[in-house]
Amino acid sequence: MRLMSDTCSEGIREQLFSLDDIPGVLWTPEHAAGTRPLILMGHGGGRHKKDPDILVLAHRFVTACDFAVVAVDVPNHGDRPVDPTYDRIATENQARVEAGEELAPLIADFQALVARQTVPEWQAVLDAVQRLAHVGSGPVGYWGVSLGCGLGVPFVAAEPRVRAAVLGLGGAPTLHAAAARITVPVEFLVQWDDERVPREESLALFDAFASTEKSLHANPGKHGDLRGWELDSSVEFFARHLR
Amino acid sequence: MRLMSDTCSEGIREQLFSLDDIPGVLWTPEHAAGTRPLILMGHGGGRHKKDPDILVLAHRFVTACDFAVVAVDVPNHGDRPVDPTYDRIATENQARVEAGEELAPLIADFQALVARQTVPEWQAVLDAVQRLAHVGSGPVGYWGVSLGCGLGVPFVAAEPRVRAAVLGLGGAPTLHAAAARITVPVEFLVQWDDERVPREESLALFDAFASTEKSLHANPGKHGDLRGWELDSSVEFFARHLR
């Protein structure tokens, strides 16, 4: 783990790092010492580790809960180089959609492929970050919607350190098998008028989680219109389960 | 409005009253003076104004938010006398169910009948309670699930003083017309395995609210198994909308 920068602002310490060429960022309370809960945040498609949506919520977890938060760029996103394989598949998919194929199953298959890379990457990130004295081996939470859900479901299913997860804005049937292996508390966000995820698929994915503690939160609006109070709810959720 | 008792315990003042023979209870912070938000709570079927579920949440609204809370017995419940008409219909309905009719539509029609009495009763209760100096004419919220939803939807639709409502555990199609007149923020609670309310009917009632701010919260469990964190969420919801 190579540290690129280490700065402080408004009570929050931000450390940019690189782990085996994966660019990442770690946020902790300014004077943090000792073990604390850690939240891994997965960004959306076309976004990156310091996307404003990620940043705002990460800062809330740090200031409201005294947690550590880590985010890394997904392959082909942010500061990562273009991956020729993923690029080729994306181009092929675009051609297949133009030829009349449905987009959603293509995206689902693509995300399943990327997840085979990100699950071990994110596990390595947890390993590295939890070795830091101001993070330590506390309970872990995962927050990710949209692409962050498509990659998050297989990650949460595979990683026993994760004790609670906020997921949503996703419903690919290809995720059901992994969802059925998830038993930790889940808060699942649905946009009631999501133009990308059919409502029935969202409800079916919620159904698929094996967790006995799972809450579906649905709000009117399209895919990108997540309401601010759901972020408050995420803070409450992790405070309840990770403290 | 006739005051029957006035006691204090653990920072909460409880006043039992009777208004035109409707037995009611008002909770306020012990030393409350001046106008504050008021929440009207509607109890469930077979329950009463001081049911433990009502009591626990009412106390939360008072202690966490400094609100006033009022609850009254629904006709044929609690300290109210047996109403021969309602009693006769209930007996007839039981016979019809035994003869093979579906229960849910009979309950829906019955609740619609009772609502024609409770809507004006609850409006009179608001009038009376808001005349008290330690309550005053602040914003009003409504909280009610199950029977409290069946009676609450027509009440919230009819009463412009209500600025936000928590409803749920109900889905009667007979409520859709009133729901379509509701435009205030709604938090709508669904039990995912509700043995009394079909899931599709719950989702359809959520759809029917005209509110641009509405959240559906679904949790696994049967009709009576509402999770404790949904009560926390109700407190947050009213704090956000009535303060």
C-alpha cells in the first residue's frame, strides 16, 4: 500500500493511496487512533471513488459515526487505465443493443464479469486498510447502489467481515444466487420510477436476500434521483449495526 | 372537553379527557408551555388509545421531539360503549365469512363506514386539543397502521391541518380514492409477509398516494411483527416534517 497524499480538512483526514495499482481513498476522523468500524463504498457506473455522491456520504459516516470509510476506483473508472477487454465488451454490447438486443441482461453479464475482479480487489483493500492503526479490524459495512449494487452483492456474499450492507438501484436476476448467500442486515433502496431497473426485478432481488433483517425503502423518482433522507437512513442503519 | 385526570411521570404529562363522550388521552412534555407540533395516533383493531404499542411511540414523540400526542378510542373499542350497529355488522360479517365470502372486502367496507364517524370525531379532537395553551395550533401529524390506516387515510385526506403521515399495514382498494387526495409526505409501512394484506394491495395503495414525497418501508414478517427501527424512523420522519 503506497500513500500518495495525507491531508486534513474540517475534522476529516483524507489519505489517497495505491494498492497493487488500485487507486483508493481512505477517510477517517482527524485525530482517530485505534480500531473503528470501516465502511467500503462502491461508486456508480461512469463515476469514481471521489464522486460527489460518495464524498458527501463518506464525510457523514466519519463525522456522525466516527467510522473509517474507504473507496477505490472500479476497473475502467476514475484514475485507472482503460482496460482493453472491458472496453471491447462495452463496444460489442453497444452494437448488440443497436441490433435490437435488450440492454439490461448485457449490463448484468458485464457486471458479473467485473465482479470477478473487484471481489478479490476489495478484499485486498480491506486487508491493507485494516492493518492501519487508526482503522484496525473492526466490523465492516458496505454501501453501494447501481453499479455499486451489481458489484456489491457478490462482494457482500463473499466477504464475512461485512456485517451490514446498503444496496439498491439494481435488480439483475443474475444477482439472485449471491443474494441468497447474504444473511447480514440489508437496507435496499428502490427508485419507484426507475427507468433502468424494472420494479418487479427490484422487488425480486429484495426477496432473494436470505437476511432475516432486511428493509426495502422505495421512493418516487428516477434512477438518479435518490432522496437525501435515504442518506440519513444509511447513517442510522450503520450506526445501529456496526457500533 | 372534560378533564378526567392529569398526572406526570418521567417528564411526560398525561391528561385523560372526554370530548362529547369520546375518551381520549393527551401526552405533552412535563413543563410544556406554548405551541408545538401535535401528532394524532390511531390505534389498531381490537386495541385502544393506551395500547402498549401506542404508548411507547407516543412517549418517544414527546421525549425525543418535544411534541404533543393525542389518541382517542375508536367506536366500539377501549372505554367506549358497545355500538349495536357496528356489533350487528361484525356478527353478520362473521356469518358471511363462514358462508364462504372473503374477509378483506368486508373489513374494508366496515372500516369505510366507521371512518364516516371517526373523521369528524378526530377533527373535533384536534379543535379541542389545539385550544389548550400547551398544545396550540402547530403543524399536525398522523400515525396509524392497520385499522389506524383504514381510518387514517380518509382522515388525512380530509384534514388540511395534517402535514405528514405514517400509514401502513393496509391496502384496501376502497382507500385509493382518498389516497389520491393526499399530497403531504407519507411514510408507508409494509410487512413483506403480511398474512392479512396481500403484498400487491399494499404496493397499489402506496402507488395511489398523490404525495410527491412518499417512502415505502418494507420489512420481512407478519402483520403484527412491525420492527422497532421503524418506530425510530417514524420519529425521524415527523422531526423532519413538523419541526
